[in-house]
Amino acid sequence: MTMEAYRYDDGSITYPGHPIGPDGSEPVETVDLSEFEAEVVTWTNSTATPPGVRQPNALAIVEFDVDGESVRAIGQLTTADVETGDTVRPVYVEELRDPEAGIKEPESQEWDGYRFEPV
């Protein structure tokens, strides 16, 4: 699985990818952010989580530098032991939440994704 971002003609990169970029163009290629490290911009611990999501749930906004382009993402952390400015890397996990805990049929969506782990 990839952490797929889109690059556009003007060089900008968005995550998640969008069919139309900031300059109005269509994407020209994808970039796998899971191959990069990022810096923690800010983080928090959520104590009021949706069904099936761990409590507390450490979350961060992180910033990747991809060929001089800044790309931000939000996601779960592997630990709450982080500080603003720390370097993290995306790590794949099979279940970001318990598929049986929500109201949706487990087969109706994907449950895997990435968490950010301190380097």
C-alpha cells in the first residue's frame, strides 16, 4: 500500500490527491509519501474518539519536503511521546480502528493506513 499524493504540472503536490490541482491542471504523476520522513508541525491527544479508535488517540499534522515542495498530512501517531519539530516516518498498519466497533459493515471500507512514528 502507498501513501499516495499527486503532483501537478506547476510542481505542486497535494495529499490526499485531488483530480484538479491548485493551478487547475490534472495530476501528472503520483508520489509515495511513505518513502519520505516528515516533521511534526503540531500534535494533540484526542480523548473523545469514534467507536473502535484507541483512547487516547495521538494525532499529528506533519510536513513532508518532497523535492522542495511542502506537503502536509494529518494522521495518527504510534506514540504520544513526540514534540513539535520531531522527525517522523509513515508506518503501515492493517487496522487504524476496530472494524467491528462501528455501524458500517466491515467489508464496506478499508481499515488500513499509516501512522507516524518518531525516527
